Amino acid sequence: MVNDKQVTLFALDCGATNWRLYRVGYRLDGNLIRILGDPQPSPLTSFSERKLPAIITLNPEGSAIESFGEVSQGQLEDENVRERVREYFKPCIGAHFEESPLPHQMRYTHAQALEFTGMLLEEVVEQIRKEKWRASGFDEQVRFSFAYPVHWGYDHGGAILEEFKALTRGCFSENIHAQIDFVPEPEGAILSLKRQGLLGGKAGDGVTLITDVGGSTTDIVAGQVDPRTGELLYLGRYGEPFGGGLYDAEIAKYLADELSIPASALADDPAALMTLRIYAQRLKESLSRQLLHGGDGEGDHSAQRMITLVMRDGQVYRRLIKLDQRRFNQMAGHLNQAFEEMIAKAINVIGLADKEIGQVALVGGGVQLFSIVRHLRERFGDEKIVLADNPDEIVVRGVGLAYGASVGTLEPGVSLVIEPPPVADPDHDDRPVSEAILQLVSPDGKIYPLNVGVTRVGRARASHVWLESDKVSRNHAELHRTADAVELVDLGSTNGTFLNDERLQANQPHTLIVGDEVRFGDREFTLNAD
């Protein structure tokens, strides 16, 4: 590692309805990483209101992008173009693995969804290069971090995540592939909430339930503050393909009825439904803002919008349509019920009781829906609900922090000082050879030198030996290296630390010798001498 080198990290959250881009600087100082200020939004010229609508328009041949983002969104109103518009494709990634995929997961094939994602990402990467990187090629002073739904890494053997990683890396030149990271969305949320001081304050305040509602999925993560470090210790997670887009689809049906569009006309022009879904999303968001910030009296608030839809056959449908709380509940009551059942199931699966929950932190664009906030307030108590500012940007902020994730409480304005993530390739390890004589070696050949001092092992990104597995605890174990010996200590991990197939007692040091077999959860290593 080169001393005193500055690195710029671009964090991307490629959501179902909108993409977001943040930027943060780091200084590499010897074997330390120092963050240079908080992550900041870094919108491109194609972004609108700090976000990029995840929507593209294909050329007439369908082989390339003609336009994207807000331009493509506007083309949904053009009956001659909208059949070439593609949007809301992320929910279809991995849908072929599902036994009973939902309708919104079957709009495109898995291959098409990946293709459209890649097309848009290539455009964004090129804009970053031109607008944020002096129009030169990316070099060793840049990193990229991408958020991904946590279940992609666990379901179906992690196949969805691996395909997403391959797709993403294919949008960059090979020389920076090692500088591209992937961060689970809940981990990004945890880092961001911690940075803002929104994780409950101190140990003993009960369990924090992070509820991340996106456009197509919901992830619920439970954790508790570690009394030693202030870290949020992972207790469990639950997720479902439930998101704000389902509400948009229901309201779109209502708009079609209010406009008196025959079902046969929609069948002949299916792309028209995409246009109605965009109108529906805007009505939903307008009504929610009123009810969250101006009271929630039944029928006292309404959103309205002039809807104009020109069909492919030239027929024009136009009408001022209002949406109030009563009508919303009538058409979306079953979705509200589904959300309530999902919360109950999540708590049961994780193994919690309501009384154990001390705080519910809401993140993701979908949590700004008034019916979701209201249910959580009614169930857990208004004082326990934390709706962060700009909740749809919480994950991408945290993804920007993942490279420099630290242990301990973060005070506003205080720089992080942490050690860098491990380097798998020993040829690129710049630490003194005298401190890297002993090594942990995995079955696939990855090497982690054991330097004098403490080497942390776990699922937390700040770990020296970072293991991306749900069988590994965030803070799983430590190896204590002195000039004469190495001791292994389990930190009370859920799935255990094993020495030569014998599980170790928590917090009891055990001396290692060369050739010992060590296992953290489901990840195996051998202690070797170089």
C-alpha cells in the first residue's frame, strides 16, 4: 500500500425505481484508512433531484440505448415510442429461481433484466468517467461500491449475486476489477444510521429493527448494541419481494378504471400501463406527504393530477383524478394487510417479541408511505419509530462508508481511523515480511498474513479477515499475535469457532501451531508458515 495516497470512492445503489450515486474521499496513510468527510451526493447531468429513474428506451432495433432516465420517463407519454421503453426491470433479476414468481417479477426474463441493468450501468459509468474523473481512465485512486439485496447473497447458493457481480465488473476495464466492492443493503443501512447516531444510543436499549422497504423488496434486520464496542450485533434478518411498486400497480388499475380505458385497449397497448404506473407513483407520494406531515384525518387529504394518456390507436383519455385516503385503503387494503403479516412473520422468524424491540429505524423510499409508517407506530409505539431524513438515501450513504467501516461510536465531524480490508493476493501485500511469516490459508488459496497485534475475523467489513457468509458473525473471532505465539479467541459467535474440529469456548484463548485447522462458522483455514 502506498503511503499517504488519496482514494475517491463512488457508491451506487441501483434500485428498482431509482438509482443513486454518492462520493466520498479516503486517505490511505500507511496501514490506516482515514475518511475525508461524510459521503455526499454526486449526481450526474442525467440525474433529476439527486436520483436517476431506472428506465431506458431501446433503439428501434432493440440493440442499444436510445435514451434513459428522465428522458425515457417522459417518452412513456409518447404512444409511438413507449413500446420501446423498459423500466422496473430489477425485480425480474433472479425470478426464474422462484417457484411462484409474482406478476411484477415476470415482466421480463432474468436475462433481459440483467441486460437492461448492464445497458444503464454502462451509461452511468461512462458519465462518471467524463464528469467526475477528468474524462480520463479510471486508475488505482478510484474505488466503486455497489449495494445489493441481502438475499441475493444467500438464496439459491448466491447465484444471483454472482451474476450481478459479473455483470457489474463487465462494465469496467479489467485493471480496476479488484477495486469494485459489493455491500449488502442492510449493512449499508446500519453504517449510515450509526454515522448519524440513530441506532439507539447505548447498549441495553433493546433490539433495533431496521426496516428497509424498497421499490420491489423489503429487508428486515434485527440487531443489538454491543456493550463493548458500540457495534450493532446482528441477530437475524427476513426479506420478501414486497415493495412500494406493488402499490403503484394497484393505483394504476384504479386510474385505468377512472379513465374508462377498455381492457381490450390496454391489451393492445400494454406499455400504456407503465405510463399509468408512473402517474400512480406520483399520486401515492403526494398523498403520503400530506398525511405524514399534515395529519391523517380520514378523507381530509387528497392528491390530484391531470392524467392524459394517448393510446397507440390515437384514442386520447384525459381526466383530473383525485386520490384520497379512503380510496387508497379500498384499493390497497390487501397490500397493507400483507405488510402487517410480513412484519409479524419477520419478528417470529428472527425469534423476537414486540417488547424486546426498543427502536424501529425506517429506511428506503417505500417507508415514506403513510400506511406503512402508521402500522409500525401503532404496533411498536410512536416513540420507537425513527424515520430518517431522506430514507431513500440511507443505504447509498452507508455503502460509501463500507470501505472505511469502523468499530465503535462515530461522533459527528470525527474522522474514521481504521485498518484496511485484507488483501487476498500476497503479491500486493505491502506490510513488512517480518510480520507476515504466519498466514491463514483458505482451501481456495486466499492468504491472510497474521501481523503482530490483533487480527479480527468476521462478517463486518472492517474485519481484517472479512468472510461474507451468514454462518459467520459480524465480530466472530480474534487472533492475537505476539513475537512468540498466536492465540485464537472466539467472541461468542453464533455458529462457533473450531480448532481441529473442536468447538472453542467463547472468550477463552487457545494457542495455535503451524498446521492447525481453524474454522469460523462454515469457513475453513489452515495456519501456515511462509
